[in-house]
Amino acid sequence: MSIKVLKTLGEGRRYMKTWPMVRQLSFYFPEYRVVRATQIALPLMPLLAVLAGASQLYLHGWDYLPQAITIVLFFVSLPVQGLLWLGWRARHPLPLSLLDWGNQLSTKLSQMGVHCRPLGAKACYFDMALILKAAFERLDTSYWEEL
């Protein structure tokens, strides 16, 4: 594996821990669903991989070892795919509409006294996640119900 892939996996894990897990955001961002699925898959898929591979060998014998290995690799790759997508998404630049909304949100937080820097021209989804996390910790629920 190259260093770039490992870096992307690490960024995906960091982005997964930073993203606010609030149901209201699931209507606007796919991150809620991807983070939830990846969180479930990380501890569960290795167990399912072992069970699926062992059942193939138990039912069909050692002649099906290549198929059992393929099934094991498929199950193990599912949480890795989630982390890779999250790492890619964390570095992805924000569209202009989200950039404007993020700047409005950071302005509102700054007015409340929360240290929050505005999003720059090269802002990415990770920067947006930091602002959203701070906003969900500080703003009242009436703001989010208006969305």
C-alpha cells in the first residue's frame, strides 16, 4: 500500500470522528450514513469475514479455498472502502453554496463568542465539519429545526 492511501485512511478516520452525528444533517450530507455504516462495519466485518470464509471451507472443503479467500477479502474491504471515501471527501473542496452557508455559520458563532475562523477559498469538507461540530455544540435546537 502506498503512503498516500494510508494517509487517506487516516484522514477518513479523523473526519469520521469529527463529523457531527446529527440526524438533521443526513438530509443534506451523505456523511451521516457513511459514517454510521463504517462505524458498524469496523468491528463487525472481520467477524463476518471469518465466519463466511470458514463456512465455505466447512461446506465445500479445501478445494474452495480461493473462493473463501475472496469472500474474506470482500468483507474486510467494506469498512476500508468507507474510510477511503471519507478521507477523499474530507479533502474535497466545498461548493460555493456550502462555502457561503459555512461562512454564515462561522459568523454567527463568532458573534456568540466562539472562536471560529471563516472558511477561505480553499476550504474543504473537513473545515466544514469543524464548523458544524462547533455549531451543534453551541447553537440552540431552534436554529437547526428551521433547516
